[in-house]
Amino acid sequence: MEKCLNTINGLSKDQMVSFYDNGYIGPFDGVLSRTEVDNISNKILAHSRNKKDKHPIYGRYSVRDWYLVYPELIKFVSHPQVLSQLKSIMSENLILWRSNVFYKPPGTGPIGWHQDFGTFSGEDVGNNKISLLPTHLKGINEKILRQYLPTTLKLPSSELAPDQSNFWNMTLWVALSDVDENMGTLRFLKGSHKKRYPVRMGSLTESDFWQDPFANINNKEQLINVCNSSNLVLDVDTSEILKEIELNEYSYEELKELILYKLKKKQGSITVTDEVEEDKVIEFPMKKESYIIFSERTMHGSLANTSNKERLAINFRITPSSTLVYPSRLKGDFIDGFNLNITNHKSILLSGRNLNPNNNVSVLEEMFV
């Protein structure tokens, strides 16, 4: 694990060079006590295991934004060491706008190679709705941002990344369990943030994020319930799949085949990785509590969990406070690209000032009242 050389001034010169060369920096030792991490891990694990669980913010099962439920999660990203590192890369004025839990029970498959080019439009599940509008970049508007979306990107091969000299999103990834070589390690392609790899839209069942939807479902009744409540496939609305179906006419196995057939007709993003250079691939087994920081456009993914242990991690996404979060809200549209109702979503001001009055932002002090 790396040690931060100067927790006040952030990343050292050598660390900054490494970040710009590779697209990531770390892993670093954790900044919270084992007791604090254990307490929050136990809470998140309980929610992750139970697909009947309803997220208090979103009203359905979701891995998103648990920092709005458990403010102690914000301590991972607001710690002076972490915050100074993030400010080294972006700016003084930063907000936390999203977090995702990554739960990999034994037998969970890999997450394919992918890049997130700053818009978070829901292309993973076939949508095209921008989540971030970086107003601090000169001349940026929604029309210009379309060049980053895979539905309009038709490249025969990878090319130099569009000009993003100012990063508008950074990811902090924290291990909430020990992650050894058999538990689905995080991996990166060094230097891949300098390229834009082609993305094509294909069947959802072949997409970068596809996982077996029937894992841990044991009977027909359970399958019907999770399908109707849109808890079958993460971020995918499956509530209409079984409508007008005579369920009594189908066995459990036949119903699974029918659902899979319908899911194959939905779209998801597939990153074209023909040009991946294996000698640039690096994997990161990590200790519980440790963390890594990377650019959202660095090619990344994770391996399958072939162990008999549960793997748990969380990421936090941070952007300059001038960035407009969920621009569709200003048009009265509160369903994001991942099919969640964001009416009650809030960003958290981590540092400096809020430079965009159109954002729904809370300050740290309000979260810990």
C-alpha cells in the first residue's frame, strides 16, 4: 500500500506524474478505524444481501447513494488526506454526487472492461440521459457532450480521447472487505484514459455489466416478486415483463427462459476491447479499509469471485461543484438514466463553495446533525 507523502498538500509530484501516466493512484492504506469500517460494512452488507430491501431514498432495491442514509460513509471521502488528494487532481470546490456499492457473493461473474466518459447517461442499460453537465469546461453543453455517448460514437478502432484536460469526475473506490486474488479484484488498463475505446450497443445479456439474474433465486414465487418489483437486474425496469402472462402455465424453469428471452431484447453497452494490451493490465488485491483513486475514463473492470467469501466495496464519485448534476431535473424529468427517481437526491459539498445554484447540495454539517 502507498503512503500519502503529504496529507496537507495532497499528492506528491511523483504521485501526480504516476496518476497522469496511468489514470489511477494507489492503493492507499485506509483512513478510518477498523471499528468504523466494520460497523458500516455490516449495515451495507445486510442491505446488499436482501433484494426485498427498499432504499429509503429510491423506494426500491438499489446500490446507489447510501451516503444519504448513512452519513458516516461520507467520512471516507471527506477525510483530510483523501480530500487533499482529490483536490490535487481537480479543484478546491468539490461535491460528492454519487456512490455505488459493489457486492460480489461467491460465484459472481466478472464486470467487463469499460470506461465512463463523464456523462453517466445510463448507456449500461440502453439509455441515453446525461447525469453530469460540466459547466466549468469552456463551451461545453449537452450537444457537445453527445460525442461521449456510445449511441453516437461509431469508431472502427480506439482514438485519442476528446479533450478533457480538466477532469470532471473522479472515483474513490474503497474496499469494505479484504479482496484477495480469487474474490474479484479490481483491475485497470494503464494509460487507457488517454484513449476513447469504441462502444457498441448490443443485447443486455452480452453487456459489460451483465450478471446472472437468477443467482440466489430459489423458486417461482420469488422470481415473480423480484421481476415485478424491478429487483431482478440492477438498474433495469422489469416490472412490465410478466404483464399479460398466464403465470400458472409456466414452470419455474420455463419462466426463467421466458424472462431471459425478453432481457436479450433489451440493450446494453459493450466496450470493444480488441486492442487491449495485456502487459498493461494491472490487478489490485486490497485490504479492507484501503482505497484507490482513478479517473472515470480509465478502462477498468473486475474479475469473477471464485472464492467462498463475499466481496464488498463502495465507490464515491466526486465532481467540481460547478458541474450541473442531473440536468434533466431542470426540465421536470426526475427519472435518471438508470431508471431511478432522483427527486430526493442530494449532492454533498466536500470542499470550497457551491458554484452551481441549480444543484441540490447539502453541506457536511447538515448531514451530521
